[in-house]
Amino acid sequence: MRNRAAFPPTLFRAIVRPVPQIAIVLGLTLGTLGSLGFLEARADTPETAPPQLTQLLSDIDAAANRQDIKGVMDFYSSDFTHSDGWTRKTLTEALQAAWERYSQLNYRTELVSWETQGDEIVAETTTHITGTEVWENREFALNATLRSRQHYRNGQIVRQEILGEESQLTSGENPPELTVRLPETVAPESQYYFDAIVSEPLDKDFLLGTALEEPANFESYLDPGELELEGLPAGGIFKVGKASEETGDYWVSAIIVREGGIAAISRRLHVAE
């Protein structure tokens, strides 16, 4: 292998931006609850949730797994807002694009907590997503987890906030196994450490890789920019980053390539006071 290599931006987006639109399906989980009478009382934990709610989550996951775009978007208010700046229209476009890329995606949503706040129901969920994609005759396996908070009113989602996110794509017969270290939240302009370490012995393998930080928004998803892979003599990526002076969420991503395969991972970093 060469110790430097260009990495096509389209493939970069395919790897470290697998499906940020997975937030779409998370919003479904409480989209119809406003019409159910059992939500008049407040509940805090999944154990206190009524059977109707548990069944609803299962039914909505099933609808998402059928890739029913109209059924998904019917749960979103026309004035829906998102912490990353997504709108109902851009979510629709992103979901359609995801399903074109991944002919089969499996969604599994877990309820973490739920409560009433005035005339809204607010709930936190965790969604696990797996799937495969073939790109340039190479198959990539997706494994993603997204934690989010949904606000709904009158049976529709009115706001969604992303609390945590990790997506990983692997390809090849022997992709690198990565151990990643990144704080969830840092202060503006503070230093932070990002490590993506290859867990297993390298033997004679030579590694290429790179890391990148980008704002977690629709614009970055559409235009991931150029990057180059460099030789990694230390068995992984070890970076000292400096947080932006602007508060908000950022994607911190790493790609590592070796003779036997590719591994790419992206995590969300909150920059907050």
C-alpha cells in the first residue's frame, strides 16, 4: 500500500455518514401517542409503560422495516424542527436516499423514559439499526445506534433532539476492530482527545487512515469535503482536537484501512457551555 491515498468524497460520505436520517424513525416512536388516552398520567421508566405503548413501538418499527415513506412522514408536523436543522422535507429526502442505498435496514427501538410536559409528551428512545450496502462492488455492513428525545403534540412530532450517535461501517474479510475514545461533551474552544485504536495485533499489516470533525447538520451531510488517508505507524488514530467556539453538535469520524478491509466510525460530540 502507499502511505498516502486519496479517498473519494462520495465514498467518504457513504462510510462516515451512513444514515444520520435514522433520526426519522426515532421520531415515529411517539408520533401517534397523542390519540391514546393512557398518556394522561406521567411515567418515567419503561417498566411503568402500559402494554399499548410497548406494542406501538413494535408496530412502528415494523412499519419502518417495510420502508413505508408515507407512513413514516404522516407522523411529522408541518412545522417540525430538529436540533440539527433538518426539516420535514429534508428528512423525507434523506430517508428515501437511505432506503435506496440500503435495500434492507433493520430498526429496533427501545423506550428509555417518557413523561408529560404541559400539552406535550416528551420521550427518550434508543434505536439500533443494522443493514448492508453494496458500493463499487464492495459490501459495507452498517451498525448504528442513535439516542434521541422527541416532543409531540396532537399526535405529531413537533421537535426532535439528538442526544448521542454512533455509526460504524465495515467492509472486507478482515476489517480493523476499533476501540474509540471520545468525550460526549466538551466546552467551547477546549481541547479534547479522539483515539481510534486497532484492537487486535497488526502482525505485518500496514494501516492507512484519517480523522475529521464536521458540524452535524444537513449541509455537512450533503458536502463532506475532500480528505486523504495517511500512514498510521502507531496502530490507530490519536488526535488532539480543539472544540469550536460555536456551541452545537459535531460529527467526529475516523477511517482506517488495511489489506484485509475497511472500518469507519462516526460519533457525535456536543460542544456546550
